[in-house]
Amino acid sequence: MRAGVVGVALVALCVAPAAAAKGTLDPKDCPLLPEHQKFKEPQVTTSDNVTLGVETLTLCSPVSGRFWVTRAYSCLSCKDKSPSVPGVTMVTKPGTDLFITLKNKLRHPDPDQYENQESWAQTYQSPAKKHQNDHIKNLGDLNTTNLHTHGLHTSPRVRKKIKGVKYLPDTIFTEVHPGKTAKYMFNVRSDHQGGTHWYHPHRHHATSAQAGGGLHGALIVDEPQGGVPPQMRGMPTFLVVISLVDLRPFRLLDSAPDNSLGGIGTLEEQGGGHLWKNLKGPEKGRYVKENNVFALVNGMFRPQLELTTGHWYRFRMIFASVEMFIESRVDSKSGLQCEMQLLAKDGIWLHVAPRKIDRIYLASGNRADVAIKCECTRSTRCDGGLYALDTDPTFDQDLSARQREIDATIHPSEGINTDPVIQELIKFIFTRPRTGEPQGPIKAFTVRRPCYLADLRNVDVPMKNWGRLDFWSPMDDPGAGWKVTWSDWYHRFRGQQMYNLSNPALFELEVGEVYQLLVRGPVAKKGGIAQHPFHLHTIPYQITSLTTQDPYYMVGDWHDVLLHPAGQAEVKIQTDSYTGRYIIHCHILTHEDYGMMSYFDLKGKEGKTWEGAEQADPMCYREGGKPGWSYASETSTQAAGRVPSEPHWVKGPPGVDCIRTCSRFGGCNGLGWPESLQELQKIALATGNPCAPTTRHQAAAENPTYLFDGTCNYKFKPYFQSQRVKAGTYRCGKTPPPNVARFCPCNKAPRASTTETHFV
């Protein structure tokens, strides 16, 4: 579909050959760019003392022949010290202190956003669009950096001093200016679950330009010995780091309906940066802008991977992007039948793994561990691939033919208000083994979990620990700006656009507690997590209510980034061990740079843990404990692997919406609403509350409710299936009047159990 652009080992400027204008490049000029080259992984280091350099790297486009310079990490403590996109893969293990020295080898000038505000306002702003373009002043400091480990459960506050050397924690409130060096120490605690994570800069107002421009790499916490079944430990594993090169011009200024925020070249220009400019030709010195978006896998465009049919392979997938999303599947050119099993999301094992899926959904920052097995019906070889969306799996189109399709393939997907990535990611070639039988299915298992990941679904959360997060943008309210706001049960409301890091905390939480959060937009029917991927630093969150029918998303799953067409979800968090500032932001990082970010300030005693963890999950273990696993029973596998089609009806307390009512019953099933008065009467009888139905319409608006005079209110309005999907979560979240109780369709998801009470 589209061509890609990253030459990860190029350190000198390339000269574009004459053929570039026709959509081809000579391999000797850009040796890592041709499509379908042999799949390979980034350089790996297992050292607990790594030195990263922040440098520049030349990129080139096989479609347009343009060349420019971006930022990239080098591993100065590794054998290969050249910069690359992605950066070196760091592999660590539980019980390790990971020391990283960050050397910023970029140069001045490094103008800040306020110095650029006046000049860029003259260029971009007009009185008619001033409210729309205020965010331009929020980009800058593009050569000042820092370091964030995305996914690690580690302290954001504690600074260590060892032998006179000061080490920084995982905090965004630090700056490493051009020419300067900083030292970080990340404690990977002994009870840290093994998982797939990544690292990138998080310098506010420059995060999108830096992380989106190439400064990112994989961070793997290896599974401890005995922590997973032998079949998982011995399964061949491939790391897939997906990077984007977005060259599109800035379109929000033209009020584009798709709300595109433009490519990195545009962000570089608005931030006053000096990279991402054409190096030659008639556009020399101008920022690179063309209607192209390219997905790269380990710095390569559509690499080719040869596998054996009938064998399981584990893919650690990281969408190391600052925007867009990927909906991917395995597809065949001919003769290939494949199976995908989900193992983990965002570095955390499913409660019962594996789970059969048809698609992999990755928002910017998401990770997924997926097992894939394919059978070839031909005698010798079958071709296929991992595709983003339903692209046509043809391999014989040339670059120029694919390039003509780009305009037609950049469009929002149904229910998600952000652009998808559409192209082949990896080409698979499957060959038959000479001997042996195909491998059997993966036997369902559950891992023993650290207590900071204890199952919270059945935990009662006191109302003082309930709250709501809203993600606001100018599209919701032109005067709102880009911000995250907080409100709680006591009607306290806080939040403002984060222009700088001196903003006050969104709210103070206590360490060692469990909190219940409703995450959405200011208008429940739109925006929210359908437009803004919700990311929380330091701790992951567990989904306790979400309107969904796709098995990829289920109540009980853990995430640290969530993008979903439902628009809202209820989650629970356990504030384990660490005090300090827990960052909240939209993981479309341009939105974060514009101010859609805030933080919880965690108070209390450092190291305090939640005392109810062992009661909620008797098999969880603390630091110093022993990890383990057990095979899961058929009952627990079925319970963990389905979303009920028929809801379990519960009458909630007066004045309480169905998201809160169903939080202890597997979440609200937004597809379960009755479509007739007769259905409503059956529901009332099933809950032990017989009542006389009426069509009288009150404040409960299109939702079944129970009044204490013995009548049921319901405004009948038929919904087609697609309409019900869009409307379901809105109806789950509707709050009735104080004297009215709602009938709520709950999923009633039972907790997973196992046939074995011991762990090996």
C-alpha cells in the first residue's frame, strides 16, 4: 500500500539518485530501505548500565527522493554505537536496578515555545482562527530532552545518591539540555511482572516531535524462571517495534473534518526546530511535508520473515507511536490458514491466557504479546502477512502505484476519531517442515500475579475514592483548550490546560489505596477514549466496565493506554508503594504537548502497600515471593473468554448510574437494553420488583427505571444494532434522579478459578 522511510544505520548524508523522482532508490544509497528485506531485530543489550546518546540521523524517502535529518538514540555502551530508529532494545529482569546515562549530543539553538509564540502567531494565526490555533505556542524546546520508561512500575519521586552520584527517577519534571548529561536509575523490583514495554523522551512541549521523530526503543522485563509454562518459555519470540514516519502537512488550521494534527515536519516547524528540512533539491531548507504516512517494523519497510507452518511463534508488538492507531490481522495471499491467541496487553498477562482473537488493536503506546500459528494447504510454501486493517494483500505493486492510493487510505475508522495506519507490516513466508506433526493448541494457563496486580473487579471501593476524568479539546468546547479535568463524588471539580509543569495537581490520592475512575469526555456520546488514548504513568489500571463485544477488550484486562469506540470506561487502580506525581495524559502526544496532561499527587508513607491485596487475590505475591503458574480449568477459561450476550439485570441504588451499579458485576453491557415495554416488565419481575410499565418520560431519558410508587418508566425507542453500539455506553452512564433506581444490564463476569490450587 505505502512505502516507508527510515535508514536506521545511515550516519552520513545520502545523495538522492535520479531514479528517486520515479519512486525508486538504488540500494547502495539507502541500503535499509527496500521493502521485503530479511526481518531482523534491533541491537540488544542485557547490561544493567547503559549509556544512551541523543543524536541525529539522516532519513530518506523511496517515494519522493527527499532527504532530511531527525533525532535518534545511539547506544554508546554497546558494540554498535551508531544511531538507529528504533534505539537499542534493553532487556532487564526483576530485582534489577537499571542505570541509564543519557547524553544529549544535540546542539543549540534551542528556542522555547514562548520565544516563538509571536513569530508563529504572525505566520499561522488570524483573528477568525485565533481560538483554534492557540496551541501553537505550546511546541518548543525541541532539543531539550529527558527519559521515560513507558510501562515500568517504578518510583516517580525517589532520587538516589550512590557514591556521590545523583540519579534521577522516572519523572517528566527533569530537563537535559543540549550538551548536558543526566543519570537515571530505574528500580525493577523483585516482584515486577515480566512484560513488553518501551522508552522515549517526555519533555513537555517536545514529546511528540522527539518520540514521534525517532527517539524510542523497546524495554523488555524478562519473565522470571518458573513464572510461565514451559510452552511459553520455549516458544520462538520476535520483537516487533512499529514506528511511524508522518510527513503530512498541518491540516487543523484549515478546519479539516478528520482533525489531523499534521506530521513531524510541521511540528518541528511550529516548535522552531532545525531538523526535518529538505537537504537538497528545489525545496532545500524547507520542512518536509507530503501526504505520506509510513509504518516501519524495526526500522524496515515491510520486512520479510520466514517461518514454519504448524508452529507457534510469539510476537512482542510495540506501537511506538505518538499518534494514530493500528487494527491488524494475519492474512494470506493463498493457501494459508492462521490462528491468533492473545497472551498479554501493555506488558501484563491476561488473567487466563491465551484468548483467541481475530484482530490486534494498538493505540499509540500500546503493546500486545500475541501467539500466531499458520497452516499451509499447499505442498511447499504459502505467502501471507501481518496487515494493518483490511488492506489488499498483493505484493507485486510498485511504489508509485501504492503511492497513488495514499489519499484514499487516510481516513478515520468507525467509532474511533483518529487516523488508522493502513499497510502491510510484515510479509510472512511459511514453509512446510520435512518431518514432524503440527504443534497442538496452547493449553490455557494463569500466572501467579504480584500483589500490585491483584484482581480488583470484586473489590468494594469507598465512595470517597470514586472520581471521574474528562479529556477536553477545542472540538468539545472552543473555549476549553486541551486539558484533563477531575470531579469526584463530593462534586469537587479541578483541571486546567497544562501550559507548564508548575500546574497544581489534579487531585491528591493516598498511597496504598484502591480508586475507581470513570474516564470519558465532557460529552459522553463522543470524544473521551474514542478520541484520546488514556495513559497513566507508574501504575496500570484494570478495566471494570466497558461496552464491548470484541474479545480483544474484556472486563478484567489491564492497560496503561486505552483507546476504544465506546468513548468511556470505568477502571480501578491500586496506588501501590510509590508517592509522588502520577502523570495522566492523552497518548496522542501532540495533544499532550498542547496541554492535555495533568497528574495525581500521591501522599502518604513511601513503600505502603494495599492491605486488601491478598484477600482480593489469595495467590498474589509480594517482593521476595515466588512467581508461578497453573493450568486453568475449562470453566475459568470460558468465563474469562466471553462477553455475555444476555445481560444479568440488577436494580441499582437510587440516583446511581449503571456504570457504578455494574462495577461489581463485570461491567455494564451496553447492548442489553430492552426494546419493548413487555421486555421491561420481564426485567422488573426478574429482579423481584414487579411494576406497572408506563411510557411516561422523566429525567432518566430512554432508560428503564423504577419508581417507589411501583411504576416503571421507559421511553420506547427502537435501535438498530449499529445505533445501539454507539448509544450503549451513553445509556450506561445516565444518572437518574435521587429518588429513582435504574434497572442495569450487567455482564456478571465471574472471577477466574483454576483446577490446581498450587503453583509450580
